[in-house]
Amino acid sequence: MKIIILGAGQVGTSVANNLASEANDITVVDQDEELLREMADRLDLRTIQGHAAHPEVLRRAGGEDAEMILAVTNSDETNMVACQVAYTLFHTPTKIARVREPGFTRHPELFGNDALPIDVLISPEQVVTDYIMRLVDNPGALQVLEFANDRVRLVAVKAYYGGPLVGHELCRLYEHMPGIDARVAAIYRKGQAIQPEGDTIIEADDEVFFVAATEHIRAVTSELRKLEKPFKRLIFAGGGNIGVRLARALEDRYQVKLIERDKARAQHIAEDLTRTIVLHGDVADENLLLEENIEATDVFCAVTNDDEANILSAMLAKKLGARKVMALINRHAYVDMVQSGPIDIAISPQQATIGSLLRHVRRGDVEMVHSLRHGAAEAIEAVAHGDRSSSKLVGRAIGEIDLPKGTSIGAIVRGEEVIIAHHDTVVESEDHVILFLMDKRRIAEVERLFQVGITFL
């Protein structure tokens, strides 16, 4: 696919990293020559220096035959105008824009071919907000990913000493939970992927990804680790877009405090929110945290625009007794380093956002994509079409399907019914199939599974 990425910032770079390795024709546009040079040295792509919304710049970038424009500069207005130019001059089929300002996104009537011709709006701040909210609502989970309008979830948990399943074969999972169906999609042990089989023994500290109907998530989690009590008291460090969105969404169900360094901003937030206690101060101020009973706090989540402030404040909160600490971290190199230490969950905005972009790049009828393990793995929801003579999936039992190595089918959603996949489960046309790929390099093979041909006999 020929794709033009407008903006070589964190989101643009993350997308380019993911797509350049998949035989896509990528061109990146930015005004920063040094950023472009660094990207061109690392990745197989073209770069164009210039203003992302300028017609001539888009033409030089290949706008006349581009299949997709991905506008992810730091300016909402530039992104929107770039999509307008691409539509008017080049009739670009797919136009995706990063739009952060709620004043725009609250008015969907602004977007469409008769207004601003944008096919897909991406708000990284809202994606990250939703991601953190799922973690707050699911104590004990490292990741919580939704599929099929949240009828199915893929959850990652760390197996702890004392968990009922730890030290036992995986097949025992089903014996422990009569009436509850689930499937372990992947296991990561000391950073290495393990293909789960019935005789695989779960060890303490394994990172286990399992698929289950949303209402069964808590029961399955209890098999791998001691269930945590629901969270009640939350502190968000940072009053930016993410911090305020989180507080507004959660203040009716939790006791929420928010710390903001800028006094005028803190005053404005306090007037905007109804139940959240807004504190003016430094997120890494030990005295402030102690005064606010950090030792009785269930979740301390640092979401400022400064990685170092997020890391240090989360580490301090953990040291002072916070039950669980999370930190928003933009720099890829920091994520693994800090999560293996005192910080319970390191949240990468790029990792959370990339899936919503990849969904539109993947070939086939793809409903959802989640990028995992820093882009090395993926979870996909795709729709099967055709019949046994025209599809490699439809009319076949899971055990018959020639899945790429390291790929597993976790669940099928058929209408309103959630079916956890077993070897004798037969795929039907229009089923939503949820797959886990341990190795994203196999994505082309997975895409071919969902192609419909004249015949495969």
C-alpha cells in the first residue's frame, strides 16, 4: 500500500516503524530535516521536507497515487487541511487525521465529504484514556483489550505464586472453572514467547494473555493470581487532556484527586469537574503526597507531558505506599526498563494508538487491531467471508486450519454469541474471528487466510 505519513513526531515515527517493515511504500513529510534524516537512516522509506498541508509538498510526496494519507502532525488544523487538500486535488481514497481538540471531535457533522473530508479521526489522548480506564476497572491486569463491541476481551496478567493454576498444566484451567470458557492465547516467560499447549505448565511471573467473554474475565484472572479488591481511591498526576478526561470519566464511580502544577490551570480544572479534588502542586512533592494519604491510595497514575516527571513521581508514590502505580511514557527505551522495577504498569501512548491506525492498513475485513509487545505481536479481529470452496477458514474446524506458526485463534463472535475457540470449533461465514500473532512478521500469511477466491480446492 502506498501511504503518506504527515508528521515525523512520536506517533508518525511509531506508525512508520510498524508499516515500513511490511512491504508498504511509505513517504514521510515533516518540516524538521534532522528528524527526517534520522528516520531515513533507520527505515526503508522516502522523506520530503515541507509543510504537510501544502499542495505542492503533497504532490512531491506522491499524493496523486497515494492510497492513504495519515495526518499526524502536532497541529489539528494542519491535519484537517491536509486531508481537505488530498481529497480535493488527488481524490485520496483513505484520509486519517489526528485531531486532539475536543471542540472539534464533539461535532461529528464537521467531518465528511461535504464538509471536512476525513474518513477516520484519531485522538491518541482518548485512546490512552480508554486504555487506562480499562486498567482501573480490572485490578490485577497488565493489559485489557476489547473486541466485538466489548463482548470479548484479551487480558494480560502476571501469574503469581499461590495462584490456583501456577505449577499446573494449562488443561487444568477448564477443570477449575466448570461453565466458564476461556483460552490462553500466548505466554511470555522472561520475555520469550511460548506457544501454549494443553500440557504447558504455568510458572510464577509468566505473562499470560487469555481470551474470554467480558463477563468471565474476573473468574479467569482468579485462576492465575490472587484477585485484587476493586480500586476506590485514585490520584492522577497531571492536569493535561488525559488527566482531565480520566477524572471526568471516573469521578462518579471513584474517589478521584488530580494534581496540577500550573495554578491557573488547576483553578480552571476545579471549576470544570464536579467531584474531583484538584490539588495545586508538584506531582513529585513528597510532602504533598503524604498529606493526601498516598499510603491509602489504590492507584497513582502519572500522565504529565514529561516522561521523567511521570517516572519519578510514580516511583515515589510506590515507595510511599500506593497500592498500584502507572506512568505514561513516550520514550520507547524507558518502557521495559521501568516496568520491571517499582512501576507496575508503563503506558506507551504510541503502542495504545497504533492499533487504531493499523486496522485501516490491514488487508481484508478487519474490525480491530491491537499492537502488543512493542509492535512484535498483534491481536486482530477480522471477519470471515465466503464458503468452504472459496475460503481457507469458512466451513473448517480450527484444527483443520493451517495457521501460521505462533498464531492462534482465541474466540469467534457469531452475532451476539461468544464462542471460545477449540480444535473442533467450525468457522462460519460472517464470523468475527479473534486471533493472536506472536510474530507480527506473519501478518501477510494471516491476511491471506481471510481472502476469498474463486476456489481453494
